[in-house]
Amino acid sequence: MIQKAIHELVENKNLDFETTKEVMDEIMSGNATQAQISSFLTALRMKGETIDEITACATVMRDKAVKLSPPFPVMDIVGTGGDEVGTFNISTTSAFVAAAGGIRVAKHGNRSVSSKSGAADVLERLGAELALTAEQAETVLEDTGMCFLFAPAYHSSMKYAAPVRKEIGIRSIFNILGPLSNPAGASMQLLGVYSRDLVEPLAQVLANLGVTRGMVVCGGDGLDEATLTGPTHVCEIRYGKITAYDMTPEELGLTVCNLEELIGGTPEENAQITRNILSGSLKGPKRDVVVLNAAISLYLGIDDCTVRDCVKTAQDMIDSGAAMAKMEEFIQATKKAAGEVKAS
């Protein structure tokens, strides 16, 4: 099937859902050669990926993943990366604030690919143990309301595509599949993307994949988060209905800042920024951008509230010490779980 699909793509023809799904299954099952995978990824990128093609590939990624089955709805707060801005770990820090506010967060992430510091890098520097089984991660989630799902542990089928991705060195569909492939089947999601052109298509993909309450965002500055430098372009998903609009800091009672004020550094430096924000010792734009993204997460997970309402809630979670306590609770729970894994 992959040979036929490559022929279609080089003729600039779109693939239907079932064909794409079959091709992706060949790739992720080890039944396609490296040359075929390379040709497919390159041709698909040159043509441009459709909503059906992305949905099909993400469906296979989810089907092949090691899965969690939490007994309650969960949220993922994640960015695609690729914005090349170099901010600190905004979504990771926001996840602790949202979890402190009662949102159950199953954060799916990896080490750095397109930035200095991925979610896994900063969580390790904060003291969390990442080498957990799915069962142990689920226990941490049930005990603390938050877990981290380290992508390589859940997507072993990626090994068939990884060498090709590295060798061809271009952005491919795999760059956006990770955030669409949460192993816990998150029905709520805040997804930041690096291009405004991805906002509406990926909102439709998330809806196709079963996300009932979600938001795809891209800062007007190109940030793959909701931003404070100006408007954020938004597509909101509510039970199948998708609404596009812009969101500004001013309408939420937050102060506009310069992009340089959101820049981070090494994993160690970013971990310290996270600690300083959650402890309440760091004020200003870095805290405010965390408040903004946490507020959106709270808004998605709570009925009958506005994002502005949730800005106040997020601020309260930091000021009361609840967000810092949640981070410490999560770290200790991962250490306990890792100890049990090593002991068994």
C-alpha cells in the first residue's frame, strides 16, 4: 500500500482516511523499508497534510501505544514545539497550577527536540522519576491528580520511523503526531502549535480523535502557547462545535509583555524558573503567562466559568501555595512509584 500511496502523493493527490491508516500501520509495524518511509514522509510534507491524513496517522499512533485507562476524564497540556523561540517550560509549569485547581492532568511529553529543554528534561531536574510503567503512572495520576507520560515508553513503534526522521532532517507529520497521541486518551486538551495555519486543522483533528473540550492556540508572535505579547489565535472545541477567535491579555486582566521576557534557558535554569513561579517568589510576565495557560486549562475542565474567572483561580493556586504543594506531591509520588518498580 505504501508504494501506491507514494505514487498518489507525488501526483499531488490527497489520501483518504483508510489508505493513510493502512500506510501508517505498515510503517509502525515495521513492514515498510527505510526508503519507503523517507519517500512517504517527504512527499506528504511537500503536498501538505490534510485533516483526514493527520487523523488517520494519529489514530494508528494511539492504537499502537501502551495505554492507560484512568477511571475519570483527563486533560493534556502540551505544545508541538518548533516555534524556535526558546521560552521556559510554560505548559509544564501550567500543568501543576491546573492540577492544583482540580484538573486531572495526564501530560504527555518527551525530552528536548526543538528547544533547549523539553518537559521530560525539566521534570527530571525538578526531581521527578520518569521511568514508570503505565500502571505506575496511572497510580500516580489517581493519587495526585497528575502524571507524566514519557513518550518513548509508550510509543515503541516509533523506532521504525525514528532513523529516517533523523536522516532526512525535515519537519514531517511526526512533528505534530506526538501531541495528538496521548496514551491516556485525554478527552480534554490544550494544544499549542507553532503556526497559525495549524490551529483550525488540528482543532478538527482533535475533535475527530474524541476530544470533547479543547483549545488549539498559537500566539500572534508564533509562540506554541497562549501568549502575553499580543493576541493569541484560538480554535475552541466544545462537544463537536469548533469556534475560532482571538484572545488578548488585556481582556483577561493581564499585562502585555515583550517576547524576550518569556525566554528560558537550560533545563536546570528552567526548573528553577518553575520553582520560583510556583513558590510565589517570581512575579511578572513569566508568572503571568503560566497563569494564562493554566486558566485556559481550568476553563476547559470546569463548567460555567470564563477564562477571566479562571485567571483569578490560577493566581489563587499559586498564592495559596497549592500549586507548589501539587508539584512536590507529584514528585514524591513518582519517586515512590519508581522505588516500587525497582523493588519488584
